[in-house]
Amino acid sequence: MRCSRCREQAVINLRAHRLALCEEHFVERFLEVVERAIRRYSLMRRSSRVLVAVSGGKDSLALWDALTELGYRADGLYIDLGIRRQDYSRISREKAERFAEQRGLELRVFSVQEEYGLSMPELRRGSREVCSVCGIVKRHVMNRVALEGGYHVLATGHNLDDEASVLLSNLLRWNTELAARQAPRVEAWHEKLRPKVKPLCLLTEKETATYALVRGIDYVSELECPFSAGATSIALKEALNRIEEHSPGTKLYFYTQFLKHRRIFRSEKPAKRECRSCGFPSAGELCSFCRLLLKSRLRGEKRDN
Amino acid sequence: MRCSRCREQAVINLRAHRLALCEEHFVERFLEVVERAIRRYSLMRRSSRVLVAVSGGKDSLALWDALTELGYRADGLYIDLGIRRQDYSRISREKAERFAEQRGLELRVFSVQEEYGLSMPELRRGSREVCSVCGIVKRHVMNRVALEGGYHVLATGHNLDDEASVLLSNLLRWNTELAARQAPRVEAWHEKLRPKVKPLCLLTEKETATYALVRGIDYVSELECPFSAGATSIALKEALNRIEEHSPGTKLYFYTQFLKHRRIFRSEKPAKRECRSCGFPSAGELCSFCRLLLKSRLRGEKRDN
């Protein structure tokens, strides 16, 4: 396979675009697409101080790398969830730290265990949907660090596969509220929040993985997360991959056309209440993170007595 | 596995409903669900003269059987497309004829070759999307026979898998026009048309296959259609099956909730024009069927000269 641009040896075949690319032209195009998403969806400004949520996986490190290459001022945030199984948290933290070190970038490390006295395995106990507990914790910490660190924008490494599978999930359940809010840029609806942006939303998982490989990024595979096995999101991604294989380009069309039709889904503006415990915006008296914390602590006390 | 109702040997395990059923209770429930769809979506009246489009496959024969069992006045229509490969049309026609004979039901047979001088393989030549050509031909013939035979309603054997995969296809392509019109009952928007109804829309392919088996119906497998291999609809069904396997009940929820949200998709009322050639309603001067016929004839003449 030869590069469609220079006839050198290609490293990737993008069937959706009928394009094969060599290392050099692939990286060039990858950065172009990131920049295109940033401009098309007004994700950030050149002068924005960006906080990139970094898991140690390929997507978030590829994002941090690409934003830096494109000249954005991006710091990293690693949230240490204290997952000891398979040494998951320690290994992924090291990947993030090494990446930052090698490139002279600033990485903030936030340890959930140190800050709240509870690790992810303790927080998730008794909950069936592990991934959603993890989401609550990460969201809370991201909001807190972004606010305290004076960042303008929070960036996450969600790629096209992530976005398309979440969209599919929202449509399969007809969760029109969530569909209405799904976007490459989610505006802050409270002064304590920062906009959340997804600059990789037009790039597939295959593309971010190839970018990480070509750029020599050493990452931990997200699929290795010892808690995510059997997650619904994986079944949805497999299903979409089956369709993509048959009709290349479906994922990209599905997602970008959705963004054009998104206004048919209506969403209520969330109430501007604040959590009685942490002060961050909340739907109820306590935000979902503080409720989680409270439940986990109560369970811990019961066990100790 | 035991029947959840009587503890006899079960013939099917309906994971979406957490229900295992024996032959007797499965047939009872199947008929109940057909009747429920008929009532919930106002598909037809007790007195309606129904024309069932019968392909010789499990779904349409199961439908014809169920409607007859439930006491509806249903005749069958077999459209002979003249597919000689694998003797497809002859075999499926015989299955339909034998079914009608055994039950003393009236079957109308319409031969596309005899009526129009062209068979399906000739009509589809030069077209990439075989299944869509087949759809145009069948729709035209069904409308014509229903009108000429004085039927009130046209019934097709589309099951839940068909409906869910078409819906998924419409959403993946954001074809909101088609989504707006997808329903268990499609109203006639012209005096020459009859409402089209889908009484099996709440039952999966697995259920209709089991019903056909239990009821001793001898059918031809649709997957044997020598032209449908590699069709997009098959990839979509496989994808949905992957999701259903992970989360039983997804297909049914996806489809029935869509029907509740359907009004968010807007559709233009089709223009009330009539085809210059056949007189049936049409978007343009010639309807898609007559355009197909004309193209095929022109190709035939070119070849002959």
C-alpha cells in the first residue's frame, strides 16, 4: 500500500476517505483534522489555557501531543483513582508522567485516595455500572482542578468511536435529554464549570492509535481497565465497527450529521443549584459525587463496626 | 428449560421478557402480541379485507397464519419476480401455494414477467442496490393488486428485526424524512393507495421463525435470496443482534420508544401527482417503477440491436 500523496510506504488505509497515508502525511492530516474540529465547533482559542484530562491511554496522550504540536497551551491532569488490580493506576500514572517529562509539559496529578480517603474500588462497591461511577468521580475532579487552576477549557480525548457509540446508546434508549446535550463543546452552565471540549471527535480510534504509535507515545490500553470488561459501550462499539466495515464512513457521517440535526432534541436547562457539601453545581441537595462519597463512607463505617 | 407458565418443556427462551415458553403457550402469546400490535397501532378492523404480501418466507407465512387464526379475512398475494437462479422464485411460489392449499386460503399470484415482459434479474441489471429495485417492484405490484382486488389494507410480514434495522439505517444516515414516515401503519396518502400495516412489528425474527416451526409451516429462507448477499440490512441486523445479546430487550425498546418520539422528525407531505404511464401516485412525471421498466426496456433494445 502506497501513500496517496507521495507514494511512500503507507502506514494506514482510511477506507472512509479512500486515502492511504505514509507516516509524515498521516501526522500532517491528523493535526489538520484536530485543528478543523477546533475551528468548526469553536472549541477553544489560540490563547486559551487548556487542561487536558490524561488517563495514560492513547487517546488522551495523542490529544495532549497534538494540541502541543498545534501550539496550544495545554497542561495535563492525571486523576489517580487508586485501582490496584493489575497495578492499573500506578502503570497508567507512570505513562502520563513519562510523557510529560519527555516533552517538558506540566502534569497535575490528583489522587482521589489522598484527597478523599477513598479509592475507586471502594467508591464503586455496591454499584453495578462501574463506568458510570468512574465518570462521576472524574467529572467532579476535572471541574475542581480546572476551576482552581484557572483554566479556560477542559479537553478530553473522546474520539469518534466514543462519540458515535454514546450517540447510538442515547438513540437506542431514546434518551433525548442526553442526545440534546451531546456535542464537541459542552458549554459551562454554571460559573464554577468550564466548557468541555473534544478535539478528537472527528478521528476514529484506529486513527488515534496509529497517531500514538507513529509519534512514539508509550500508552496503557484502556481496554486493560480491570473494571470495564463487559461494558455496554464495548458492545456498542463492536456493533458500529461491524457496520463501518460494511459501509466505511458511517461513523463519521452518523456523528457529524447528528450535530446538524441535534436541535430536534430538546433539553431542559439544568437547575442552578449548588451542592451543600462541595459547592459545585448539582441537580439535588448533594451532587452525585458527594452522594457517592457519603454512601461509600457509610458503608466503610458499617464494615468497621 | 421449562415453560414459565405450565412447567412443560419450553421451546423458546425470550430473554427480553425473561420468559421461557412451551409450544402451546408460545403460540398463545404470539397471537396475543399480534393482536396487541393491531389494536395499539389501529392497524385494521375485524371486518377489513386484508391482502397479505406473501414471499414464501417465514415472516409472511407466519403473518398470514396468525391473521387467519385470529379470525381476520386475509388473502395472500405472491409476486413472482422470475428469479431463476437457485430456482428461487419457483420454490418460494410453491411454498406459498402449498400453504394456501393446505389451509383453504385464497392466494393471488402475480407474475412480473407475464405482466411486464421483464423478470427481476432483467430489471435489476445495472443497479447496485438490488434490494431497493426489488422494493420498488413489489410496492408497485402490491398497490395495484390491492386496488384492483378491492382490499382495505395491505399487510406485510416485517418483524421487529426488520423495523429496528430500518430505523437504525435511517438514523445512521439521518434520513429524517424516512424516519418520520416509518410506522406500523403507513396511511394511504392518495386514493389509489391502501394503508400498509405491519402486524409482526413487535415480534423478533427468532419469534416468527419459532412460530413457523411450531405451526408446521414449510417456508423458504429469505437469506437464500440469491441477490441479497452482502446487503446493508444484514450488516445492520448483525450489529443489532450483537447489542441485543449484551442487553436483551434493546430492539423492542428502541423501536417502541421511537414510535413515541417519532413526531420530532418532520416529513413533507408527498405531492399528489400521478404517474403519466401507470396512473399511480408518483413524485415525478414517471413513478420509480415505470422509470425502472423504461430503463430496462431501453437496455434490452440496445442489446438486441
